[in-house]
Amino acid sequence: MRLAALLAIAAIVTSLIGNARAGGAEVFGSRCAICHQPDARGLPGIYPPLADSIGADVRVKQGRAYLIEIVLNGMSGPIEAKGTTYNGLMPPFGSLSDDEIAETLNYLLNKYNLGMLPKKFAPITAADVRQARAARRSPTDLARERKTVQQSVVDGNVKGVANEAVR
């Protein structure tokens, strides 16, 4: 529990530290890797893996927006990923520019989730981030949206259909 609190504080402090516009790898390294680890494999029980995980989300229509909204608005409370429950805190990173958020998500998707991406995957754009930023989702909305995205991914896999949402 102490470790979780220390990591949450580190994540919050990191989110408050401004830096010049950075690319996706730099933003991941300076802001995300503290919790999700440099290899994006997460921290058991506290921070979920991003590697071999979030690529499934972009295979369904609402998954792209969901990933952006999580970065913008943060998340708290228990979630399940890959059969494990995580109960950490992700601070909002809305202070990042639209380009930085798009580049960071694309970095994560292409470096750690490449095998999960749809064949016709179109990179997330700053315009996608602007649109999500305007939507302003509450934590309750995001929790509900996560369930919808996860169920859509499961339904697509169960039916043997390769979901191919690209935008």
C-alpha cells in the first residue's frame, strides 16, 4: 500500500512538471514509465500493462476515443486487465498538447502493441485528441466506457471476427 501511494505521488508530480514539447517516446519515458514501467508491462496489482494490451482497444470503434480520454482525464479505482485486478491511480495528463498525446499513444501502440493493431490502423491524430478533449468525460463515464470497450473486444474475439476499427 505504501508503494502504491509513493508511486501515485510520483505520477502526480511528474504530470505537473512541464517540459518542452516532447515526442511520444520522451513523454512515455518521463511521464508514463514511472508507473507502467519502462517496458510498459505495468506493476502487478497497481498499474496495468500497456504492452500487448491497449492495441485490442483500437480494434473497436469507441476504443480510440477511450484511450485518448484516459490520458486526458486520468483514472482511479479498480480495473481488470488480462485477468488481473489493478487498483492504482492514473493522474490526468490534459496539460500535454494534442500532438504530444497523439504521439505518445501512437508510440505505445506501434512499439508495444503492433501485433494487435488492425491491418488498416490509422495513427491517432491531434484532431482526434482535440475532439476527445471537447467531450469532457467524467470518471463515471470512463468506467462505463471501459466496460463497453472491453466487452466489444471480447465479443469480437468470441465471435471470431477481427474488429477493424481504424477511425
